[in-house]
Amino acid sequence: MRALPHETQAKTGRDRQGARGHRVLHALPQGRVVLSCRGGPHGDLHGARDLGLPVSTRGRAGSNLSTFVGGAGAAGKAAGARGEELTASLLEQVSATGCYVQHSVRVGHGRADVDHVVIGRRGLVIIDSKCLRPGTYITIMGRTWALSKWRLRRAAHLDSTSLSRSAQDMRDHQIKVRGVLVCPHASRAGRVRTLLARYVGARYVSPASLTNKVLRLAGAGAPDPETMSLFVSWANLNR
């Protein structure tokens, strides 16, 4: 994709500020442009494609949770949003290297979502955030359980196949998916241990290791143009 000269970028940024404030361009050194979206997680994708510019775009972590129907309840949705926000804060270090970071990408016209997507020079990484009670999580014969204070309880929400289906759908659209990760955060004081747990089609990675793992998979630097283009098309199909 073509980068505009610095002065032209600054002027374009001023010209593109509409009355609704959906798209704002910020000119940066080295011809990089950051496109921020205040109108939703995908308005920025349309703007990026229309302008034909290299972008580092972000939606709002957890923004889709309020629209989902399920048994989590208000407390569960709040915990989920908190987990996504914690992951988003870690991914700021990734976007600082030039990678594209997108939060709350809708799947199946809003029936589900992908919490975070990172695109670097090597390809795309999907990240799912979890906010879990401290304890040890174990997968036995395809079912995940939580062991806390010598009590064993089912953790059926960790057996979801939605994430693996989304990753496979991206691959079916020729998107170079380099990795699928699940980042578990503790909902309160204590540790979340997932060494013995398995997540369908993904790998658990601790918050402390997340940024390094993502950068190794996606590759630091500007997003691969082909991967970026395919992802934009896929995301807009799923709006």
C-alpha cells in the first residue's frame, strides 16, 4: 500500500475529520499513519481501505460483550471486558513496533467475536482473553476443570470451539494465520495455572509472555500487505 508524504498525510488527516468524528488520521515520522476509530470496531477498516494507506488500527477492547446473549450475566460480561482490557494494554507494546492491532472483531455478523488480532510482517495472530478465578486448570478427555482450594468444578466455557472455527475460517480465506493464543488473567489475587489445560485449536500463553510470543509469531514491523488486505475483506464480510 502507498504511503503519502508527511505533509500530505497531515493535510489528509485534517480533511478527513467528519462531523461524526469516525476517522482521524495522525501523521507520524517515517510515513506511518495511524487511523483511529470512534465509531466502532470496523468503521476504521472501511476508512483504511478507502484511503489506501498503511494503518495501525484499534477498536475498543470488550466493546462487543454487551450485545452478546448468553448465560454469563452482568458479572461475567464485566469480567470478560476486564480480561480484554488487560490484554489490550499489553498489546500496546506490540503496536509500538509497527504491527497492526485490532480489538473486538465481529464474526458471523455479530454472533461471536475475536477479541484481538495482530498483523505483523510475517502474518496474523489471533488472541482470546480470559478472566479466570485463580486456581489450576486441567483438561481431561476433552473437558476442562478448575481445581481451587481442593474443589474441582467444570470450566465448560474453556472448551468452546468458536475460536478455532474463526481461525479456520480465516485460513479458508487464505489469511496467513501464524498462531492462535489464549491469554488468561486472574480475576482476583492469586495465580491462574494452565500448564495441564488444553484449548481447542489454540495455545495458552501467560500475560507475562504474551508480547514476546506475539512478536515472534507475527513479526515486529509493518503488517504484511497481502495479509492485511485479506483480513480487511474478511472482517468486512463478517460485520
